[in-house]
Amino acid sequence: MIICSCNVLTKASILETAEKLAHEDVSRPVTPGRVFRALGVRPQCGTCFVTIRRLIADAGITFTCPDPLATVADEDGELTPSELDALVDVAIDAS
């Protein structure tokens, strides 16, 4: 499936590159910009960025800093799935 029509990037090539980047340097978040650079292309319209971020997140690849500055959890110290989804959405919107 083509995710970026400007550069004709497929879902498979994006995920393969994101996995490779995640293993090369675990201290750096995998972002659409890093994926584009690794593939040797430049973003043009940017419409695919949201989809690429979601693909990276859904694949379980770290797309934010691995060591957060603070913990967001209830008083019991547990982070519920709905709270995690909300944090993912905020992180995606911020990047």
C-alpha cells in the first residue's frame, strides 16, 4: 500500500526503515523525518506524516524519547490503556 504518493513510499518500506532506525540508535526517536532521510527522499506536501506516525506507533516502534521526564499515571501508579492512547495522540499531535 502506498502511504506517501509524492515519493511513492509503501507501508512496507516505511516500516522496514523505521525498524532499522529503531535498532541502529535506540536513544533517538523514530520520526517521519528520520524515515524520509534514511530513504533518501524529502517530504513534499507532508500529508502522509500523520499516517506515518500512526504506523510507527501501531508497530510498537519508539517514536518518542525512551526516557520520559515525568510519569503520567493515576494515584495507583498504573497507566490504563485509554490513558496511554490519549498520551499517544498528544505525542503525535506535538511531533
